[in-house]
Amino acid sequence: MSIHKPSFTRHIRTAVLGGLLAGLVLAAGYTAPAQAGVENYVFVPNRASSDVAVIDTRTDEVIAHVKVGHVPHQVVISTALGTMVTSNTEDNTITFADLKSLAASATLRLDIEPEHMELSPGGALVAVGNIGAGTVSLVSLAERKEVSRVTGLIQPHNMTFSRDGARLFVANLGADHVSVVDVAKGIVIDEIGVADPTPLASKSQASDTEFQGIINVTATPDGRFGYAAHGEGNTMAVIDLDLGKKIKDVSLGELPWRAFTTADGRYMLVPNNGDKTVSVISTATQEVVATLPGGEDMTGINSAVLDTTAFVISRGEDKIIVLDLIDMKLAGEIALPGTPETAVTTPNGMKIYVALSDANKVAVIDARSRKLVKTIDGVGEEPWGVTMVGALNYCH
């Protein structure tokens, strides 16, 4: 384990514990919703049973199942339009559901293998990456129709809108660059290089290799900067999302997955699956300030308890690694009764919900005590992820 602790970290404990709550609430782009109605729900897509389970966090019980298409991959929620959208990878469709009735209302056919989605600022438009076709569909939620289909991408994975919604930054899993899309025109207008070009990163070869390019462009909570880790290159680009330009390269560990932001925007946390470590990057200095222990096949990192603690999901070891972000050290482990996929932290930072795909359950973690307090049954078959309004949601 390699740890670099700059001198200022020795003096921040009081400031962090006293001020992070204010930072959490005031961070631009991240506002905890009032606890009423849909804001209490966790949405869980079940790949094998072709439905989305709805869990009420006040009781930690399943209250509904919404029937969707085959092999649902991700859920996004637009409270502005009162709509839940689910990508159905096997059907090449997305399903629209009404948040009031919790019932599916329409289906829209897109391109090949729609997987990852991203809502525009305001929630009126959803971008859907058709990973098998190398395209992104831009879908109007009000009209429930595809308004543009962006071509020229290489295994489009997760996506990030600029804070004005004018541009979409697309992570190409099968390439070494981030594609920049003009949303109004529906075309690629630029490519931001993240690592040196690799022969594997080509349209003809990408689908036949395990080459890991770029998983996501993770935005800071205020939407100003984006962080794009490149798996094969062991590096990460820092992108000014307002300007659409790379401003810095940061060296990481081996085979980094993607960056995960803390809610206050203080750190970006990157799991390095090649050497089982976690890189901690300060967004103030754009430097790695610590390299901490991780686990095998890490799929996500959730911060909680006023962003003083990180919970690292290890799918390969069926556990959560707990990291202290104040002293920058390993703080423990939480064994899980199944294989974890991804997790979501409640907006108040006190609970974490983890999808357990092989157990057909969702685990509930008390973030303060760092303990598994419950497993929720009756979720569905092969739960693949979890989504909550007002939370820092992500998908693998």
C-alpha cells in the first residue's frame, strides 16, 4: 500500500466534520430532495425477470414491480416529466413508466444493445448508448421519440452532459478518446484523446477484444470538470467540460475502472482492478493524494457519512472495503451474502443499498456503523443495479 498524505490533510479533520454537511447541501448540481413520495424509492432493474423492483426506503420493503423489456440494464428517473426510463439490452428498446402509477406506459425501439443512459440537465432529454451499434440515441421524454441518432462512436458506454446541456461527452469503451457531441445537431464535433492510440481501439476489433478503454466521464458535482480514466493506459484525463478541452493527465494504478465523485466534490476515487488499489485524487490540486487498498473486480465506490468514508464494492470477493477518507487508511470490510454489482447512497449519506445479483436480494448497509443491517427479499431475478432520486447514481 502506497500512501501520500500532503501536509494539509493533517489539519482538516475538524473542518471536514464541521463543514462537510454544508458542502454536501450547497454543492452545485447536488441537492438532497425532500423526503416525500418518489424520493424515498430505490429502483432496481432485474435482468433475468425483466422488471424493475421499487423499494421504499422508509420500510426497506419491495412495494412494486414494473414490467419492462428483456435484460434491463439501467434505470433513470426524470421527476420533471414524472417518468422512469429503463434500457432493455436484449430487446433493443427502452421502456417508459409513470412514476405515479408505477406502471409501464410505452416502449420505444432504438439501435443495437441500448445499455447506459444519461438525463440532460432539467430531465427533458435522455441519451442512450447503443453499445452494439456504436451509436447514441437522443430521446425526448415529452414526445417519447428519438430525435437524433449520433454515429461514429466505438462501444459508447457512460455519458455526461455539459451543465448547459449543449454538449454530451461520450466515453468509448473500445477506444482511447472521449467523443464530444453537439446535442442540438446530433453529431460528433470533437474527440478528446485520453491515452496514446492503441491498435485494438478500432471499430472492427473493439467488439472482439477485452480491451478496456473509457468507462465514464465523471463530472464534479458542480459540472465544471470531468474525469475520464483509461483502463489500458493506466491514466486519467481531467477535462474542462465548459471548454470541452483536456487540461491535465493523471497517472493511476493498473487497469483503472472509472472515477467516482464524493458528494462534496472534494475527491475523485478510482478503483484500479489490475493491482487492487484505489487512487484518491484531490479535485483542488488534480493530484493523487493517496493510494489505498482495494479488492478484486471493483465495480463501484460510494461515499457516505458526510463524505468521510468510502465503501468500495468488490464483486470478485463478495464484500465491501471500507476506507477512511480523513486519515486515508483502510477502515474495515463488510462481507456480503451474494455477489454485489453496484450500490447507491441515500441523499442524507446514512444508508447504502447494494444489488446482489446471484442472491436476488438487495443489501442494506448502515453507513455510520459500517454494518450490514438487512437484506431485502422479493426483489426479482438477477438485480443489476440501484437508482435513487437525488443520489449520485452510477452504472457499471
